[in-house]
Amino acid sequence: MSKVTVTEEAMRIAAKALQLCGGSGTSREYPIEKIFRDCRAAQIEDGENYTLTMRLGLLAGMPNEDGWTRS
């Protein structure tokens, strides 16, 4: 869950920085382009964030199906 939280926040900040720079931010001359690309790659590697979130939600709901104790 920490990977999802950190990469989502990094992507949000990189997107705001890219928006601040405008069209020149997409040029390879400026470091924001690399930061944005790295943030997006981090969201995908080691399991895509959306998939991990779905799996964690499923696992978190499992104890409530039969209660906390198993008979």
C-alpha cells in the first residue's frame, strides 16, 4: 500500500510541475520531463497501482466474510 501512496503522490506533484512549465516542460532539455516519465514508470513497475489497489481491497475484505475467527 505504501508503494501505491508514494507513487500516486509523486505523480500528482510531477503533473503540477509539468503544468507549471507548460509546453517547454515536455522537452528533454528540462529535468521535469524525466521526473514525470520516471514517476509514471514507478506506478507501473512491481505491479500496476490500479491492480494492487483492487487486490488489497479484496484482501482487506476477506476477514469480514466469515468474521475474524474461522470455525
